[in-house]
Amino acid sequence: MATLEAKLKELIRKIEYPLLPEDRLKVLLKAKLTKKEYKILFGWVKGIEATQIQYSLNITPQKYEELSQKIVKKLNYDSLKQAIYNK
């Protein structure tokens, strides 16, 4: 099982500063992502397989892929990256 910080470092293209503590990251991400996006992200963090995430959220593989792409896109917005930095 990965940590949230490790997963974010994997998904974000360029990290310039240390990230916020995990508890603050969770609150911030919960506000910035949709419920399903948030659940998918934390499924990844917990190491849950895509098919299990799809089943638990009752979504198709196509919808899962669409939401996965949206998560990565949102995490790479400059405004969100600035918010998750611990400056």
C-alpha cells in the first residue's frame, strides 16, 4: 500500500515543494475532487484493483478511465499544485 504523498508524486508531473501533511491533503483533495474521483484516488493509494473500484462505485470501465484521466488532469492544474504545497 502506497502513501498518499507517494501516489501524488507519481501522478503529478512536476513537484516543486514539499507537500502538505497527509491529513490536510485529504481535506483539500476531498474539496477539489468529486466523490467518485476521490474514492478512485484513495483506491489507488490503498492498492485496490481497478475492477474492484469499478464494482464498488458501480461504474463502467469507460467511466473509470474517464474519471482517472480527470483526476490526473486536476492534480496537474497549477492552482491545485500550489494548494498542496507546504510552503
